[in-house]
Amino acid sequence: MDPDGAWGRSPFPDVLPEIAIHLNRSAIAIDPARRRAVLAFLYASRLEVMGTDGTSQRGISGPAEIRLDYRTVNDPVEGIERFIRTPATRYGYVSVIADDTRIYALFSGRSKGEWNENAILADTLHVFAWSGELLGEWRLPKAVYSIALDAKAHKLYAVGPAPSPAIVELDGALVLGRATIR
């Protein structure tokens, strides 16, 4: 853990700080026992599992590879490099939730050039064990922005674009191919 109390490991360790701010954007989930956390990176097919003491336990690569594509431009007023998404920039994990045994990571894979503002939407759910093993990949019935889990009711909830944000209830058994959500 660094002196500021921050912890975690970037999949992009060798970039300028003003670019790292963008590339390290991530979602976070904590297991119910509060023993570990998982970061899901927006511009990578990568998850990072950490102990709550700040130690890195493992990196997990998703089943779909994302090629990082961006450019920088010099901002003469601020004196820094600016991060610019290109049409080939693809989004990785846009949301993540977890229970005691699994990590559910919402994956986009969409590029800015193909999908414009809808590139941030995702309809693929990657389910991992905390050990890093991929347990399955499921297609959601519609593309959404983020997910939440009600483990007791075996329901997934999602925020989707309706013309305004809409909460969508998804049956966990249906979405997860009859796998049990614990």
C-alpha cells in the first residue's frame, strides 16, 4: 500500500500520469466477507484481485483480448499530454460484481468507431472463480451499462439505456445458463 493508502496494480504501468488517469479507469467489487477486492479495467480485458491489505493476489485475463488503441495530443495551455480515444479504441470491463465464490464482469468489447456512444454498453457477462478460472461466458438479452446482484433472490439487475436510465431485472438462472448464483 502506498503512503496515500492507495492500492492495486495497473495493467498500464509505463504511461505518463495524465494518461494513466484514463487507462486505469476501473470498476470495483468487494467479496461479502470483505477479504478481497477485484478491479475490472475499462480499457483492458483484465481484472486484478487484491487482498484488502493491499497485496496483489492475481491478475486475470479475460477470454476476449482488447488491443489498446489511443493517441495523445499536447495541451500547450496545461502543459500535459491529453488522452484521445480513436475509432479503434475498444472498451473492456464496464461493471463488476462479486459474491463469495464468483466474479461477474460485464464486458463490452465494442469499439468507438463501430458503436459511437453505445460502445460503453455491454451484453456479455464473464464469470470467474476468485482463483481466476473462467467459469463461463453468457450473453445478456440486452446491452446494459452496469450490473448488480441480489444473491438471495437469484436475480441480476442492470441499468440499461431506455431513453433514460432504466433498471432491468434479469433472472439469474436464465442469464447464467441455469448456473446457480450464490
